[in-house]
Amino acid sequence: SVTQVRDALGDLITDGDPVVLEQVAVLVGALTSGTDRAGAPPSAPFDLELRAEPHRVIVQLCDRGFTTHRSEGGLVELERSMLSPWRLKLVERLADRWAVTHDELFTLRFEFDSERGMTLRTPGERR
């Protein structure tokens, strides 16, 4: 959920543009949600990479099992993946740039421009 992502970002980030941080939380929460809705299929496992640069924040989500999430008829179960129309529309509306690749690994990358960038916590640093 967005709240869980927001809390996790707080554990990783010491300083950053609050608008960008909220956009990251909303997108990652929406793209990886599933188990928080009654009757919804479980979310697919995913990997997250977050990079902070002086004037942009880059988020990369990888769904290692995307091609394995198929129905009995062999169709990809979109609701178990980040690749559903409403999720991509949300990415399109919030991110400054985004891309989807599906070579050996399904990856959704999105970027936000930021005047402040972001400062990540060093390992072992407490909130």
C-alpha cells in the first residue's frame, strides 16, 4: 500500500522533495498493490531500485516472474502484474519520463525531475 511504501521511503531517505517522494510512494504502492484488496489475487514479487541524482529521482521496478503469471487459458493475468491499463495511466500522469522493457526481465522505469534531488541514508544510519 501507499502507506507502507511511504514508511519504507522514510527509512531510506533523509531528505528530498516532498512532492516527488509522495509521487514515488503513490506509484510504487499502486504498481505493487494487490493483497490489500479483498478477493484480489496476490501481488507478484518484485525488485525495486531507487536512485537519487542531483536533479532527478529514478525508480525501477522489476517483475522477475511476469511471464509466469498466466491464467489457465494461457493469458497473462494483468492484475498480478504492473502492466495493467490503469497502472500505466497513473505512471504516465505522474512521472516525467517512463519506459517499459521486457527482454529477459520485465522492467518498469520512471523518473521524476526534482530541484532538490534526494539524500539517501547510509547503511546503519537511523531515522
